Amino acid sequence: MASQLINLGNFRTTLLTSLRNSNCSTYIPLL
């Protein structure tokens, strides 16, 4: 369970980083 939460956190961090890099608004609904 804890590892799943960590993986989810890493995925969200990666998604936010991608959002900053691309400035693409299509990722916003996924947050």
C-alpha cells in the first residue's frame, strides 16, 4: 500500500514537471 502511494506521488510529480516543461493545459484535468 505504501509503495503504491509513493508510486502515485512520483507519477504526480512527473506529471507536474511535464506540465511546467510543456506549458500544455491538456494535463490539468488529470490533476
